[in-house]
Amino acid sequence: MTIYYEPQDFNEITVLFRWRGTVLPMVLCRPAVWVLVSTHVAFLYLHLYRPEVDMPPMPWKLVGVPTSLLTFFLVFFSGNCFTRYYNLYKCCTGMSGCCMAYCGLLRVHFPHASSDELFNLSRHCLASVYILYFALSGGASDGGQKITDSEWSRVLQTGLIAQKEMMTLRAFRGFRPFLCQVWGLRALADYIQANKETAPTAALMPFQKLVLDLRQHCDDIVATLGQPVPFPYYHTLTLMLSLNLLLMAYAMIEFNSVMTIPCFFIICLVCLGLKETAVALTDPFGDDQVDFDTDAFMSNMLEGAKHIISPSAEFSTVNMPLVVGHKAIAAAKAL
């Protein structure tokens, strides 16, 4: 999850003793850095202590050209990953914003509605965000693409879906968040038609726009995650990084000093750390140190919605038969 910190709390000395949330576990817990350092140590040993072994000289200037290419590729790759990361974050905040605006409009357009009525009119949109997050970063295997029983139970416990709705959602093979959003709009349309005590401006259109914006944010997240960084580009970067570090491991023996070992280790730590950080940013839904704190996103969204509707009410879920079953599924597919 996201590590929150104050930059003023760290300086050039204290940052050396920080482990959690840094590139250190990302790099030092992988064999690549130790293989590279061991390779440099082996080259240095042969050069300094085994004169009978012929080690052709490699001037340091020769390493400059591939190193420049590596720097360009690494910076460009990291920049694209950061852009992707913040676009995904923007979609997450956009989903929360749509849900807050939806609840606010309910409070404005239906001033005489009870807290339970407002909650049941808004809960499907909130549930769609919960279900999306669980599908992206849940505890199940295969990257959380399968929502577990405990996660379904959590959605039930929050009161965002009813038991019958959960069974319908589990059997649905389409985009579940959008099905929830369709249910929410159908429930709202039925409520507007049946209830005459509404504000003069009450209409389905502003709610429909918010729901479509919410659906767009959900789709943008799924579509972005479904299209990773092109593999040939990632393969080229990884290949260049490995070959450049091997060239450095060999070229640095010309300095004839064991102090090249810590210097080479720092080079490996920085280069591999940048690459591993960029890779982690491409999919910020999970348990990595750079991943979004989706639990906080969900709980803050739900608490905010409840406070907009009523800060002190006890909410109860009311099953809505008009929006559960095959008719709702057919309506979702039609849209």
C-alpha cells in the first residue's frame, strides 16, 4: 500500500536506515544484483590476482555510448510508468468523486426522503466501486481477478448489496460494476416515478451523467491494466540494462582497486531500483509498497457517503426486486 511520509523527516543520513517502502527490498531480495556484483568480483580477482589469465583491456570510454542509450531508455520508461500510475490514481479519485456527487444530488433533489431511502438509492454505485477494487486487488490468486467469499461477505456487511443481489452478481459473466450501476439507475428511476415529494429540478439526467462518468472511470482502469507496457520495449530495456551492467562490471577492473566493488554495487542498486520501481508503478493494485491503499479509498468513500446522507442514522439494506434478476442483466447487456 502507499507509504505516506513527510520529506522533512528524512535527510541524507536518516534515509540510509529506512527499509520499508524503499527500493532496497525490491532490489536486494532479488538474485540479479548479487549475480552482477559477484561477476564484477570474479573479473576483478582474475585481473588483480591471476596474471596468467589474459583479460583484454576495455577503456571506460567504450562504455559511455551504451550507457547513454540505457539512461535514455530507463528515464523514458520510468516517465511512461509514472504517467500511467497517476492516470490510474486520477480514475480512482474520479470514482470516489462521482459517488460523493451522486449522494449529494440525492440529498438535494429528494429533501423529504428518509435516510434509508437515500442510502438504498446510492448503495449500488458505491458497491460497484467495491466490486471493482476487489476484482483488481483482492486476495484471490491470479492478481485478484476472482473475488473471494470473504470479499463478497465484506460487501454484504457494509449493506451495499443484498443477498439476492450478490447471488445475481456472482452468476453474472459481464462487467459487474456496470451491472450495479444499472441497478442503481433503475431504482432511482422507479423512485422518481413513484414519489411526488421531490425538488422541482429532480430528474434522472444528472444522475445518469454521473453514473456514466463512473462507468468510464471503471473502464479506464480495467482497460489500462489490460494493456501493459509493450513487451518488446520492456524486453529491450531489460536486455540493455543487463548488458550495460555486465560491461561496467568488466570495464571497472581497469581501475585496479577493490573500491570498485562498492561503487559497482551502488550503480546496480540505482539502475535496478529505478527499473523495479517503474515496473511496480504499472499495476498499483495489490500489496506492493507503491500500490494504492484501496481499503482506505473504499472506507473513506463509504463514510463520506453516509455522512452526506445522514451523519447519525443507522442504515438498513432494502431488497429491491425490480432491479434483481434476468431483467436487470438484460438491461445491462442492452446498454
